[in-house]
Amino acid sequence: MRFNKSLAAAGALGLAVLTASPALADTPTDLPVAPVETSSPEAPVETPKPSEKPSEKPSEKPSDKPAAKPSAKPSAKASASTKAPEKKEVEQKGSITLSSTTAKPGEIITVSVTSTREAITAITSRGFNPPSWNVPGKRTDYRFQVRVSQTPGEYPVDAHFADGSSARAVLTVEKPAAAKTSITVDRSSAKPGDIVNVSVKSDGPDVKAITSRAFSPGSWNVPAGHKEYRFQVRVSGELGEHPVDAHFADGSSARTTLTVEKSVDVKYGVAVSPSAAEPGDKVSYTVTGKAADAYIESPAFWAKITENMTLGTTRTGTVPIRPDAKPGVYPVDVVFKDAAGRTVGTASTTITVKGPVKPVPVTGLELDLSPSKIVAGQSYYAGVTTTNVKAGTPVTITDPAGRRHVVRVDSWGEARVKLTSPKGTRPGAYTVRASLDSGQSTSARLTVVKRHPHTQLALILDPDKVYAGGKFTAIVATSSFGKTTKATITDPSGKRFTVKVGKSGVGAKKFHVPSSTRAGTYWFKAKLANGATDWAKLTVKPRYRASGFTLTPKGGADTGGGLPEGNANFGGVALGGMLIAGGAGSALFVRRRTDEA
């Protein structure tokens, strides 16, 4: 439709009439909109109605109002009609919306800006970080994510358009909730030297340090990046109640308290009951002291004993008197040591052994061949284990050819001899026999198999005698010089370990013997891929034996030892990281009483 000034004037005047006072509403003055014409097809339908009303009103009230006033009204309305285009120029060109009108510092919200026709140039707000975002290109639709600033308050969010107009939303930044931090100690009081557990937690800033005069040292720096930290600390010697503070990266802190109490003086002592006993009898002992461990030792006792004193300042147990102990008075000494192995106290008493010593008959003789299967010309070891036989007692070993070899048992009642099968020996089963001068004897079977080519191999244990709880190294040496190969070491339980043999023909592997290992002899086997084998014996001596077990004599008469009876925990022992089953074939020597055989 073409714009018509007369029609615009008529519209303005009509608006004035509707909003004027009652006197103006009744004014009979002729309106200038009557003769308005329009090029619109709909205009002729609407124009007759305004023309009829002015014709009727002059007839009803022809002289109520002056004629000059109506002429002034159209001029005012006409001037108002010229302002209509200005309202269209300030119309909002777009809108801005936020995914959330409220947020906490550090949160991320989504901002969406839409323009009807003008390009978006930037979005600004002090509630954002950063506070200003320039919009790339001539975009009329833009959406992005922004991090909320750290300062609480109400902030306008403005979208700026290319023609200078803008759109606004409001974001309220709420005050952040206080971070939850805490520090706890596993007890409210402790004595100097005690170890306490400290736990620090934070759901906001990182833990920076822990400080307290109750600790030794008094300050612990925490590595960066920890919101939860746990550690152990030794209590200092400064008595009283002390704050324990946790410091955080934002400067805040948390506190608890620890009271350091005076230590009760504990005297070091040992007592034995009864004070006199016969060989083979069991006696009770009581040790008192503040330490990590107490080591109890006496020439009259079967073995050295270790008590864990961290379980209490007083520990009790039982130990048998050596069956071969001669009558007399024997010292009982206790050494108390801290966790670092330093001696912190000692105590002594005596035990009287009543006599005479009872004679102990020979109750056991065992023979083991290692290996029990060989080829003609190969060497093997014949080992004997006796029970209640004095050190140095001769044992005669007769090989399949009838040759006799005399060996003497050591203080453990054991002996070993290296034998060699003649090269012309035919494959088959043969018998090797061991006998004592008393007439007691035993035998073992040796199997000779067909020859197979092999490289020479030697297995050496260093040392070959260790205490329970000690370590040793298994060394393999071959004649295959100049190339790298692998050897397999089999422990007494049959578990295999691979050892890399270097170009020099030597390889090694370390083993650990747990404290619970039975005293006795254990055989280890080394083997190459081509079949070459060798055997070596490890002798384990008991360092100590936990109290409360029924013990019986074992080994040579000079050992005075024994094995627990009726205790399922000693059905097998760990050696070299693996389980060794008690009495597992020829791989393990275990001495037992006759009634246990």
C-alpha cells in the first residue's frame, strides 16, 4: 500500500479523540480524515463509516464548540504522526538468554544470542570471566559457554549488534559455599614415642601442610595436588594438649587436638618358672619391657625365641629344655630392641637343669638320592638324615657296585656323599643302602636310564647353611661358554624359576627363607634345556621358634631341637616364595619321631 498523508492524519486525530476529555469527544468539528483516499483495495470499504459520523453530529449540536479548536487538533496529531518512523529505528534487533540466571563462582553457563537481521558484535558482562567476548564474523546467532566470575552480585549481560542496538539479560552470582575441610587423629591422647595416624580431607583447596608441636618432626609439607592425605607420625616428648593444624592452599586451616601424656616407666625383666627342670621338660617364661622385640636366649633352651613387644609390655610363652642338657645352672638372657634394631634394654635370670641326662636311643635313619634317575656315568648324591645321633657318628653307604663309603653326620645329624655310576652300567633299577654301626639300616632306589647328550652343569648355594629368616643365592655354572642360555632352578616343592646364564656361563637367583621354615635339609635342582642337571643342598637352622608348641627332639644329639606336634600350620613352609609340602618325596628331608613315621 502507498503511504497517504491524509490517512495518517486521520489516524492520529482518531487517537486524539479516543484519549481526550469528554468535551473534546463531543466536538462537532469536521475531521480531515473524511476525504482521505487510499490506493489499497480495502480502503473504499472502510472510508464511508468515518464520513457518515461527521455528517450527523453537526446537525445535533451545530454551535457548541468554536471552529478554531478543531483546526488546532489535526495539526498536533499530524506532527505526532511524523514520529512513528523513529519508534521503528529503536526496535530491539535480537535477544540474549542464559542457561541459568543464578550461578556460583567458577561455574560454567551457556549464553545464547539471536539477532533478527543485524550481526552480533560482542557479549559483555562483569559477571563473566573474561568479561568480554567478541563474536567472530557477521553472525546473527551465537552460542557459547563462559565461566562465572568470582565476585558475588547481580550483573547485566549485554549483547551488542552491528547497528549499535543491544539486548540484555541479568545474571546473579551467588556467594560460594564454604569449603569443607577436616583433620583427625586416631586417638585423643598418646605417650611420647607412640605412632599416631593423621588424616586430612578437603572438598575445595589442596592440602598444603600439617603442623603440631605434638609431632616429631613438628611440620609436614604435603605434595601439591592432594585433597586427602594420610600419614603416620611419631609423638614428641613435649607433654600437654597441643593443637594439630592442617593448612590449605587458599590460606584456610582446620584443627584438632592431641594430648601428650607422661610415659609410664617400664622396667626390663625376665622370669622363668619353674626355676629348675629336667632335660626335655617345658618351662614358662615372662618378659617385661617397652620395645619392638625381645630376644630370649639360653644354652639350656632348645632355640632362641623372639617376642613381639608391640603387642604389650609383658609377653609370656613356653620353651623346652634341651634333652641333652647336662645338670647345672644356665643363664637366661633377654635383649630388648626398638624398631630400628637398637638395644634399649636387657634382662637376665637363670634356669637350673636337674640331672642326670637321660639316654636317648637312635630313633630314625633316612636315605635320599638326588637325583634318583641318572644315566650311566652320571654322578648323584646320597644324603642321610638321622635322629638323636651324636655329631661325628659314622654312617656307611653302599652303592650298587658294592663299594662302601663312610660319612660322618654333622651337628644336625646329616651327611652327604657324591657317588658316580660306572659308564658301563646297564639301564635298570639299583639299590643304595645306608647303615649305622648299631645295625640300623635303610635303602633307596636308584634308576639308570639310557644315555642322552648333555652339557656339564654345576649348582652352588651360597651360603649353603642359613638360619630361618635368612637369604642365600643359587648360582648355576655351565660349560656352554660364549652364548646366552637359560637354566631352570627347581626348589624343594617342585616350583621352577628361570635363571639367565650369561656368556661367561654363570647365572644367579636370590632366595629368602621365611622365619617359619622348618630346620632341616632342602635340595635344589638346576637344569639346562639340553637335559644337563645338578643338585645342591641347603641346610636351614632355626633362629627362633614361637612359643606354645609341643616340641620333640630332632636332628643330632647336639642340636636338642624338636618339631611341633599336632599343629596344622606346620604342614608346609614357604621357601623361595613357594610352598614346600612337608615330606614331599625326595625333595625334602623331614625328621620325625618313630611314632610319627
